[in-house]
Amino acid sequence: MLGEKHLYDIVMSAAFAHVIPKVIPGYDVPAKEFWLHNIAVAVFGEKIAALLGIEDVDMVYTAGLLHDIGKLAIGSFVADSKQALAESIRTDDMTLIDAEKKLLGTDHTEVGEQVGSKWKLPVPIQYSARYHHNPDELPDASYQPLLDIIHAADGLAFQLGFGNDFGELARRIQPTTIERLGLKVQKLESVASDSLEQINEMGSLF
Ligand SMILES: [Fe+2]
Ligand SMILES: [Fe+2]
């Protein structure tokens, strides 16, 4: 009755919901916010792909759901540097990735890719964890549409208040992504208004 696709989304979401701890220590984010952010990126990603008629992109929903998986893995290590992380971003005007690199020697995208590889997740999921902040650096052009979609969906999530870390005001969708996808503000607005009900519905399920 739900349809295979919707059922798959719910199963993936339910499986993922169980690995989220009550609080992601270093980023000071309650589980619910982390959850809603990932759901928002998954749903926005699917709507952007549909709106742009990009049909041959697989796994947009799952890639959106798991793109910040690295934060789960390093959350407790970031915890000791929480104050310093927030300060670097606010006062030194650093991006989240640069601040993580400075304090930990790595960041949640590098760790996310390694988690994906360790768990033997599909390559597009690993790439999405690794390049969602820097889609221009993707080494395999065949996944460029997927990465641009996830990057745009992540930016849209922050702009609409579904953020999950400190760098919210500094988060922008990169112009190269906007250009490659041919995104217009009106399109993003229609993605947003089409998605909010589904995000809240999924958010309330778990
Ligand atoms: Fe991220
Ligand atoms: Fe994100």
C-alpha cells in the first residue's frame, strides 16, 4: 500500500534512527535535531532530483540520510574541543571542516568516508559522506549530479533551520553546484514547500 520506494525510505530511516545516540557530544546537537537534518537532506535531495528531471541518480535518499555519518563517529572526540570548535567558527570565521581539521587533524567528511568503506556501503554513499561540503573535489565525474544534489540539499536544510552544527550562517551552496544543476531560487522555494510536510511526517515517526 505504501509503495516499494516509500517503504524502502522508511526501512532505511528506521535502521539509521537506531544508531543515533541521544546527543552528538562535540557538536552539541540533540538526537532529534541530527535526525531531522539528515531526513531533511534526504527529502530535499529527492525533490531536487525530481524537479530537475535527473532520474538516473540512484540512492539520493540514502546518501542524504547518511551524508553526515562521520559526525557520529567523531562526535565524542570533538567533545573535548567543543568550545574551541565553536570559537574558531565564530571568531576566526573558519568553515566547520577547517575548524575540525585544525583541532583534530581530520574532519567529519574524511571520517565519514572511512566509516562507509569499513561498513562496505555503496561507493556513492561513501562519496557523498566525503564530498558533500566540497563537491568540486569529487574524483569521479559520474557521481557529480548526486554530489551536487546532496550539497544543495544540505545547504537548503541549513537555510531553512534544519541545521546540525555551529556553522549555520556561514553555510552557502557553492556557485559551481548551482551552475551545474541549473538551480534557480524559485526552484529551491518549490522544493522547500513540497518537502516540509514529508520531513515533519518522517521526523515524527521515530
Ligand atoms: Fe557535513
Ligand atoms: Fe549535513
